Amino acid sequence: MRIDPDIKPVVVEIDDKEYAVAAKTVDIAEKLQKAEETAVKTAKPQFELWLQHLEILLGRAAVRELFPGGKNENLDRMEAIYYGVLDAFNYNGREARSARAEDTVTEAKAIAEALKPLGDLMALLGGAGDGKFPAIRRPK
């Protein structure tokens, strides 16, 4: 089995400008988790957590550029950007899981094809139609 550890850098395009998304490292994951835990403990509004996460993932300068309006920012726009960036952050892992799922489906199809002759044999023996194998009787 070949394992492809080629992790591609992720870039998002927002309002016709490209922003590099932080690599998915232990350090970044810990920062995201800590920001979330702090937001929960201090009962911060959700948009503040979005901004904090975006600073971790895109950088402070990018967040200032994307959201210059302060309290006049459109929260729907902010939410769309936040979830889009999170989706991009998880891109490589999602692609790896998708490839694994495709491999599983391919293997299942191969097994089904390999078992087809057995099903045909069972049909010849009279077990077709009801989905049950023919009854086996023991001599008395």
C-alpha cells in the first residue's frame, strides 16, 4: 500500500485576493483549541471567536484587511469567510479521508464481484429468490 504524505499548501481567495492558510500543525491546533476554550469560559460572542480563529489561520494583517469596519461588519459575511477558511484548513485531511473511502468502495466492489459466482451457484442449487440457502437435512 502506497502512502502519499504530500501535503499541499492551502490558499483561499476572498474578494479577489489570495490568503495563505496556516499549515495544520500541532501548534496551530492547540492555539485554535485554546482560543475556543477561552471564548467559552469568558462567554465571548461567537464572532469574536471567529475573528480570533481567523487571526490564527490567516494572520492579523489579513483579518484587519478583511474586516476594516469594526462593529459595522456584516456577520453573515464574516461567518461565510470563517467557515470557508476552516474548510480550507481541513482540506488535506478531508482529501486523505475521501481517498481512503474511495479505496474501501473499490475493495467492496471487488469482493462483490468475487462472490458473484457463489451467488450464481446458490441459484442453481435452488436457494435463489428467497435469499436463503437451501435447508440442510441430517440423516436420522
